[in-house]
Amino acid sequence: MARRVSVPELVGRRAELAVLDSLLPGDTRLVLVDGDAGVGKTRLVQAFAARVADRATVLTGGCLQFEADLPYAPFAEALPQLFAEPATGDRAAAYRRVADAITRAGDQVLLVIEDLHWADASTRDLLRHLHRALADAPVLVVATCRADELTADHPVATLVAELARSPRTERLHLAPLDRPGVAALARAVLGTEPPQDLVDALVARAEGNPFFTEELLAAWPGTGDVPRTVREIVLTRLARLSPDAQRVARLASVAGRTVPHDLLAGLDALPGTDLGPALRELVDHGQLTTTGPDSYAFRHALIHESLYRDLLPGERRAAHARIAAHLAEHPELGARSAAGAAAELAHHWDAAGDAARALAASVEAAAAAVDGLAPAEAHAHYERALRRWHEVAEHPAGLTHDVLLERAAEAASLAGHNQRAVELTKARIAELVEEAGAEHVALAYEQLSYQARSAGNWALARTASRQSVRLVPADSPARLRIESWLMMLDMLASRHLDAVRRAGSLLPNDDPMATNRALTALGTGHVMLGHVDEGVEHLRRHREFADRSGIPRFIGVGYVNTSESLIWADRQTDALAMARQGVERATEYGFDIYLLPIVGNVVRALAELHRWDEATDPTQDPDDPAADPFNWVFVDLPRADILLRRGDLAGAAVLLKRSGTVLDGQEDVQYGTELATLRARLAAAEHRWDDARTAVRAGLAVALGAQEMWLATRLVATGVQVEADAVADDPAAGAATGAAAADELLAAGRRHRAELEAAGAAALPRTLRAQALADASRTRLGTPDPDAWVALAGLAGVDRHLAGYARFREAEALLQVKGSRARAAEALADAAATAADLGAAPLAELTAALAGRARLTPRSAPPAHGLTARETEILTLVGRGLTNAEIAAELFISTKTASVHVSNILRKLGLRSRIHAAAFAHRREQA
């Protein structure tokens, strides 16, 4: 059985092939084919590509497993002419060129991406972009990935989950072959009916994996020991080949999964001997296959991996050195793109242990990645160069350690890894102090301050900023940039009066960075000071300026601050649209540093629109496990708020603990005070009253130093609620003590607000709501006042949960003062309906308990019939006669998701059609 017999059919995969056939042409734009290594993904896709070659242009590329990734590797292979050209313009323009090249390739295009589990960060971003950009194009993308490699924290796992949710995506999982499938495969390989004991042994050993099964059939001697691992199988088969074939196979494994013939020939793999017979032997025995007009590829990645791992360290280094030297002389034999060729060369020199050449090649690869708009890959190459720096006596001309550290830190920061950027810049400053001028060091400290704040290290950010101011000469051109960062620190610390004043003095100027910062501070500052229209106009000017500049950082910060400011101004729908656009453009422009903050604004807008299921859904979170922990605060805090409102105290505690690990001790004004508010609410929900009071006091001590009203007023309201709830929980604690504590909080809040109003600030609607909540909660510690709660309900506006809570307290106060029981029942019914609609369990429990104590039977909310809050919302829209597409547009979800919800509603309610569902919805509303 040493000689492999080719398998003429796609044994056991006819159903999967039929599924793929049905998708071209069609509405599906992406098929994710997943399964374990060796299960037949590549063979299935190759068979599909061959079947459609007469009706579609087939483009194929594969991801590569390199230490430092080759940016856009599969696209560079599929579109070699496009990627052979230097990247020009911004990342968005480059992505559009790729989309245009794919659509121009033919009337119908099939793009195959192999080994998605090895995709580099830039490939993942480009695939996301193409999935949107090619939504209406006659292009089908088929991507294969190993399911057994996608652990929960794998970067590709999140990408796959995100893409799989799209209505234009199908997911095709290849399971192992069953026993009949194994028998059919053995029959095809052997050309005869296999004995049953052989099939039993194959099933037991290979467990239905087609690759293992074929290799076992080829390696099995028929008697004696059976190879137990893939590596044993591959090496057993290789040992039966000639020594020349074995040498060529091992050298090819070092070159990569795909190897050009001219590279093997140029390496003189068999000195003085023709390569032809050895290559023919490898092809005939199923080790290699021919690919394209002049290349070979290992038949399976597992063959390549097994052969490479079997090499001794010395053999491996020597082979990498030979390949690197030949590629350096003949770059046309390497990767097609400039960035890919540079990365490939750097990989081989590094694996060869040639520190000097690895350093030079890594720096070139990093520069090519920067030019190719791939910051994560650039960072990886710079890190390798830094690792090799001290092993080299002579460094590349014009390159100093300071420059290398600066470039590495900038790449790390832009990729969203600011903690590493801080480490690199601190190392840089330690060297600069001895040898550089004051201006140079001052600018390094300014960068350290920026990176530290982006990583959530406020103490270091403030210290570094003070150092930059101390060191910069008074007449230095760098002073403007350093002063603009001081202004940004004021804004980020919620000192908006100071920030706006500084920003006004900085404009106009000729420094793009200073202009970017000044417009940002003016826009955000004016909104938070209550001058919403003026602030929104400054933010609009900033976005126009950022778009004109084409600088990713400027564009990213515009989306962060505009969407967040719109939320604070109660323009949540506009904020959601802005933030979602920002997420898309983050992919196009590569401002990964701002991606999580923008996603956090998506979550916060959804939360305030009461679309809580969407807001707490983590499947569309960014896929970068190395992202700065601080940036998860933007996502975790609004989600923790939702979980508290829903009564999931354990879930909220987990998120608050994660936020606390990066915020505690930092005196972060905006997010630190929000964390304090949420901790107080969690402690109160668990009846830990002293802990709740401690959290309020700690947060308020910071908030009262801010130049905005909302942060302090929110904490005051929470503190007064805590005092009222504590007395209600234990009346023996004494209402007088609670009232005194509440009055102290209210007085502090009023003084703070008066100071800001005297300086020209105005209260935002959410500040007025928080103040009304604080005032109404104070009446629970004295004379109950139903009208105070009516006033709060009137101010609740977009906050439905607050309105429901106000109605509950109104009912409670009415009963306490022996007011109208009918009015109390009506208020209680409204509160109960709101709680049921939102899934707010604590509010529902409060209303039920009050109804029980007062022996009230409030007008009940229509029964949910097992529907979720989102399904109830969709049922209402069905009752209004909306189509699935109209429902999707109304709720900002996909048409496919709307269709799934409607199907679930019909199933749960036992209804046969939309007409019946609409009638049911009308009856429900009337009830």
C-alpha cells in the first residue's frame, strides 16, 4: 500500500457539495466551511471551484502561519497584480481598490480563502469590509477554517461569530465521516471492497477523519504495529521514499506550504542531480500536488507541519538561511506584495538565527506593513527587530535604538496595545535622558502621557505631562502640541471650562494635531457644559477636518467623541448611527485604538434605547485579545448597568470587578465615578449599606472636582436612594440619620451646580432627571409626596425604566398618604407593564410586593406568552402591518434576524401566519 491511489470522487461529501452548488448564484455572499484538521475542507472547496469554473472566475488565496504575520496574505495571493503595487492613500481607499478588483474579475466571482484560522489582523479587517462592500455584488466568498483551533479567545473565533450572524452568511460544518463514509473512502483508495475488519480498524484509529484514513491506508503495512499519530503516519510514509525525495520534501517544508519550482531549483536541493524524479515521486505518492503553472503545495497542511517539526534545530536553521539568501537575491520568488515579501524574508532570517539580517529585514517588513496600512503586523515586526537589536554590532544605517523604540511604540498604540506602547516609550526615555535635547525628550514625555492615558494609567499620564511642560523650551515649535495635550487632559478629566478656554486660545493654528485636539475639546466641552447645539457644531467641524486629513487617529477620535456626546445630549438614535458608522470605518482606516470605545458607545446607545438584548450581546465585540484592558471599561460599565436593572447581580459584579482592576486608584473622573455609582447600586441591591455609602462618598469626592454637573448629580441621587432604601430595609436604623446624610449629599450637589451655572454652564436633561430623582427620593425619608414622583415621571423622557420606577414610587406614596387607591393601582400597573416589557426583574418584584401588601389588583400587563422583550416588540410591529424588512429598519437589525424572531413568535403562540399574529397583537393591545 505504499503507493497512494488517487481518489476520483469527493467521497462522503456530496450533500455539502450540493449546498455550495446551490449558493452560486444567489443572495449568500460568504460561506464559512469549518471542521477539524484533515476533515476535507480544502478538498470540498477545490471540488466546488472546479465545478463552477465554467460559470465563475475563481480567485484563491491562503493565510500563512508565520511568527509575524504577512499582511493581507490570502488577498495578495488571489490578486497578485494589485498587491504588487505600493499602497497609496488611506486604508479605506486601499480596501475599496480590493473590492473593485474582485468585482471586476468577472461577471460572477468565487473568492476562496483557505486556513482562515491563521488570518492576520489586517486580513480579518479586510474580510469584514468586503462582506459589507460586496453585499450587492455577484461575488461568493468561501473561507475554510479549522474548528479545533478556534478557542474562545482566538481572534478569528469572534470574527467567525460576527460574520455568521449576517443574513448573507452560511456556515457549513464538516463532521467526520460515518462508518459507511469510511468504507466508501477505503473502497475508492484501494479500488476494491475493503474487508470489514479493516474498516473497523480505520474507524477506531482515524475516527472518521478523511486525511488520517487515507494516510493510514497508504502507510499501513497490513501487519505489525499501526502508526498512532499523524506525525508517525507522515514520517512512516516518507521513510519509504527515496533519499532524494526525502531531502526535497524536508527542504520544501521549510520554504512553506506552497513552494515555487524555481525556488527549489535555485536552492540546489540535490547538488548535481535533476530534481525531476524526486518531485515526481513526491507528487505520485501524495506528499505534494502541483498548483498553478510553476509551484508545488503540500497536499495537506498536516503533512507540511509534521515534516517541519521533525527537522533537527540545526537542519532547520541551515535550511532557513539558504532560503533567505536565495529570496534576497531573487525577490520575485517570494510573496507577491511588498509587505509580504519583506515579512517572508524577515521570517526566514530570524528562523535562521542570523540576528543582523533578521533585524534589517524586520525593520523593512515593519515599514512595508505601515505603508500597507497594517499596524498590528508592523508592531510585530518592530518587536522582533527590538529583540535582535542587542545581538548585533552594526545596525542599519540611519537607524538608532531611539527611532526603533519610537516606531514600535507608535505601531503598538495605533494597533490598540497602549500598555506595550507605554513600556516601549519608558524604555526610550530612559536612554534619551542621557543623550538627547530637551525638546526631543519633552515630546517623548508627551507621547508617554498620551499612551498612558489611553491605557488607563492616569497617574503616569499626569506625571509625564508635567515633565513635558517642564522640559520644552518656551520658544519651541513643539510647545503648541504639548499645550494641546494638556488641554486634552483637562477634557478627559471632565474639566470642561478649562479645556474650552484653552481650546479657544489654540485656534487657529498650523499644527494638525493641535487643531484636532482643540476642535475635539470645544465640541465635547460645550456639550457637557449644556451648550449642546454649539458643541455638536464644533464636533461636525472636527469630523470634516479629520476626513480631509485622512489621518486614522483623527477620524477615530471624532467618532468616539461625537457618538458619546450625542448620548449625553439624549440623541441616542443619532449616536447609535454615528457609532456604528465608526465601527465600520475603524475596519477601513485601521484606528483600532478607538474601536472598543466606539463599540462601547454602541452598547451605551442601545442600553439607553432599552434594546438591552442587543446591548448585552458580546458576539460582535472586537476580536483582539491583546487590547488594552482599560478600553473594555467603555463596554463593561453600560452592560453592568443593564444587568443591575435586570437583577443579574452576579453578572454585574463580574464586569464591575474587571473595570475596577484598571480604574481603582486612578481618580478617573468620568468612568471612575460611573464605576462608583454602579458599585453603590450593586451593594444596595445586596443590602450592604455601608459599602454602598462608601462607594458614593469615594465617587463624589472625585466628581465634585469636575467641571460638569451630571457626574456629581448622578452620585447624589444614588446616595439619597441608598439612604432611603436602607431605612426602608431596617426602620430601626432611624429615618433622621438617613435624612441628615441625604441632606448633606443634596447640599453638596447644589453647591457644585451653582458654581458651574455661575461660570456659564447649563444642566443637561439627564442632570435634571437625576436631580428630580434625588429630590423625590428625599421625600421617602420624611413626608411622602406623590407629586414629586409625578414630576420625575414627567422629566424621565427617553428613560423608560426611570419612568416606570417613578410610577411605582408614586403608587407607594399615594398609599402612604391614603390617597386615591384607583390612581395608585393605575400607577402600579404602568410600572408593572414597564418592568415586564424591559425584563427589569427588580422593578417587577417591587411592584408585585407593593400590590400584595396593599391588596391591590392592578390592571395587569398583557401576558407575555413566553415571548422575550424583543419578540414582544416585534409582535407589536407585526400588528402594525410592517414587513420583515421594515421591522429590521425600525429596530436596526437584519432582515434575517427579524424573520427568525417572527418565526419564533408564530411557534410560541401556536399561530399559522402573520395575519393571525397581527390579529393576536391587536387583541393583546386592547387587553
